[in-house]
Amino acid sequence: MSWFILVIAGLLEVVWAVGLKYTHGFSRLWPSVMTIVAMVVSVALLSWAMKTLPTGTAYAVWTGIGAVGAAITGIVLLGESASPARLASLALIVIGIIGLKLSTH
């Protein structure tokens, strides 16, 4: 259950990371509200997952999901670069996340 909660927390990190782009420096009300709610819920779920998962593993997986998700969202929705080097780097992060999951007892 902790891993499921952690994945949801990571996905919400993607929401707030991308949401920051749409807040325009927190000058737009509804994007700002949605971003702040996603931030709070994401961190709360991370905290809950850390009750049973190792701190370093949980935090690394949370940030990894957020980083990869935000980068992919940037490529798909915002027209950011999808260079081979960038995609390979994202693949390495995903491999690291899988490695952390497999090595946690």
C-alpha cells in the first residue's frame, strides 16, 4: 500500500510542478489554488508512505516520478526538446526508480 501511495504522491508532484507554469507567478487564482492543493496533498502522501518505506528510497522515488513526469509533460504539452540525450537521461532515472523499488525490503 505504501508504494501505491508513493506513486500517487509522485504523480501529484507532476501536477504541481507543471501547474507552476500556469500560475504565472501565483497571479492566476485557479491554477494557483490547484497547484497549492496538489503540493499539500503530494507532500502529505509522501509523509504517509515514509511511515513504512525508507526515507531515502521514498524521497528519491517521489522526486524521480516528479522529474520524469514533468519532463514528459513538457515534451508532450509544451513542445520542449525530446532529444535522444534527454530521453536517455529520463530512461536512466526510470531505471533508478525501478532499482530502488526492487532493492527495498
